[in-house]
Amino acid sequence: MPRENRLYPEDQEKVDQFLSRGVNSVERKPFKPLRLLAILLVIVTGLSVLSLVLASWAGVY
């Protein structure tokens, strides 16, 4: 199903120019949610182990 252009050609040209400059022109790597999940898991596990070590060192646990 072809997509209908809703803008006038002048307005579409302005939009295209805006999207091709500045921060919008940077090619980004694809988002990898599993990598983010792994990083968060490592950080949370590390902080948990650190808190257990500190608690045992202080005699609380």
C-alpha cells in the first residue's frame, strides 16, 4: 500500500533538510535490549555482592 504524502513539496523539503543535519544525521547502531539487560544484571549483582561483603565485614550479617 503506497504511502500518501501529506505535506506540500516545499514543506517536505524543509523536513528532509532538517532530518539530514545536526544530531539527526548521525547513523546510530541498532538498540540491543539483551546487552542492556546483561549490563544491568552485572551491575545489580556486583552491588549486591558488595553490600553483603560490607555487611559481613561490619558484623551486621
